Amino acid sequence: MPEPTLRIGLISDTHGLLRPEALAALAGCEQILHAGDIGKPEILEVLRQIAPLSVVRGNNDEGLAWATELPLVVELQLGGVGLYMVHELAHVPAELAESVQVVITGHSHKPLIEQRDGRLWVNPGSAGPRRFKLPISVGLLHIADGAVRAELIELQT
């Protein structure tokens, strides 16, 4: 019998703004991953009320007292899939463990899903204040039977 699909919410670059549309898109997730540039600790508290939360510190979180304890990198296994999360794409090491199947980044505010070097690379884009003409978005990972699929959700704001 196939495993039920695990739904993982991806959010990044909130920069102190947690939109109701982002919360609605993440509702029902079994886990949430925030790829940095959080802006306010209250954002993490609200996200933790939806689902267990893993988070990395972004460049705009540097120097904020509440963010000093946040890791720069998170590696975890969810549904048998290895995930590697860091805020900036430039900080992904050239050599990743073979177990890493998905790399999650933020920083650029540009949503992205790409297969590269046998891995899935995902940037959920920015869920916070609009930057230039880039979309406001979050992402989802759907994991079932060791396979993973990513989805981007553009928020109507």
C-alpha cells in the first residue's frame, strides 16, 4: 500500500511580513521550512502553530539578537528524502552528501524549481514585501514513497 503524501511548506524572505495568503497556502502542511530573512521572531511563532518548523538564518537576520541561535544550514530527512537548506545559493557547498535529493534556498526572491546534477533545487521566492516586479510566492514539496515533487504557489495579494 503506498505511503500517504507528505506535504512540506516552503517559505522564505518574509522580511517581517507574514501575509494571510501565505498562511493559507501553508495550512495543512506536516512540516514548514523557512529559508531565511525572517525579519521578526513573531513570524516563527505563527508558523510553528501550523506545523513543526525548521529555519535557517538569512543575511538580513544577522546581528538580530533573537536570530543568533538560528543555524545557517539545516540538513534533514523527511519521508525518506534528504533535504539541504541554506539561505543563499552561493553558500551551497560544491560537494553535497549523496543522501541530499533536494536543495532549498532563498535570498534572490526569484521562485525556482530546477533539476540539476540529479537533485531538485527549489527557491520558494519571497513571501514578504514585493521586490521589483517579482511575484510573491511560497512553495510546497510533495513527498511519497521516497519520491519528491515541488510546486510554487504565487500569492494573490
